[in-house]
Amino acid sequence: MSTRRRLAVAAVTVTSAALTVLGIGSGALASSAPATNQIKACYKNGATLPPLDHIATTGTCPTGDSSLVWNKVGPPGPQGPAGISVGISGTSGTSVPLNTAQVLVPVASTAAAPTSGTYYVNASVMLIVGQGDTVACILADNNGAQGAFATVGPVPNQTYETLPLSQAISVSAGDSVRVECTGYTANAATSFYDGGITATLINSATGNAPLMRPGHPARAAMPKPLHP
């Protein structure tokens, strides 16, 4: 090899090494291409489990390789778009006397429901229960009480009690979901202390399943108080 040819080969080798060090080789140039909604890769034909070589969507695969292109986001599933995600909530730290025997009074409520449907409701209320008293609470909306009562008592001594409630109920647009409570013995010491309530829409006329709404159930009857 002549001296001139050896110098030319050396120059090419140095230039390639410099590009590699600077990070501007062919792979780096391909990765700097604008992002797209697709992914492109190359693989060698005939291999049992060919490795994929990720390249820019504007790049080309080496001779003898095949290309594979797929979308970053798949098509919508057969069940349609994502399900409903609507929720309402509320809290209260305002004391409410429960000293009128077996008369339900609201103690905590949510904001107005934005749409009609079935809501799954979770609530927790803290109560001060007077000696010998029993407290019952139930979920309700503007059309009255729904579902089953949750009760605590009778208690042997005045005490703080936490009462959880959870149930799916039908709610009309514009209605608030409430917790209503009552004491049984008109004990002046019995009261609501604080609590919170959250209702999440799980089914509506515009959701993935048709809304079954025959109407609000009749107002529930008060449960019989327990006795020790």
C-alpha cells in the first residue's frame, strides 16, 4: 500500500472514531428524528427468535434485514371507550344533635350529582352516643332514604363511635347524596361529631351499560333497637 493510500485510510478511521465519540454516528442521527406515533425496528430474516433493532421511523434497515412497524397506541377495544369516571364528595365537622327519638336528620352531604345514574357511595360518620342510646344512619338523596340502616348501640356508657356505610344507590342529576342519622332514646348527649361521604358514578344512561332505574325505593322503616 502506498504512503498516500495509507494516509487516506487513516483519515477515514479517525473521522469515524470522532463521530462515534461525539455521539453523532448513524444511530444517534436516527434517534434524533422527530417523534412519531409509530415504532420501527429491523430484524434478520430466517432467525428463530431474531432480535429487534429499534431505528427511527424515517430510517432504513440494512441489506438482508426486514422492517417491522407498529403503532404506539392500539385501537379502541371492543367494549368502546373508557368507562365512566364521575365522583362527588363532601365532609362536615359541624355538630348535629340527634336528640329527637327516631327522626332522621341529615348530618353530611355531597355536592350535587352532575348526571343521573347509579353511584357507589362510601361514608363514615363519627358519633357521640349517649349512655344507653342507639344510633342508626342511612344513605339518602333528595327523594328520601335508600338502602339499609347501619346501627351502633345501645352503649353502656357515653362514647365516641364510628359508623361506616357503603352501598350502590340511584341518584338523579342535581341531587345530593346524604347521610341521615337518628338516636333512639332522645338522649341529649347523642350527636353527630364529624364525617365524610364520597359517591362515584358506576352506571348511567350514557355509560357502557343501560341504566336500570325503576325509581327510588320506598323510605326504609326504622330498624328495631337492640337490647342487651
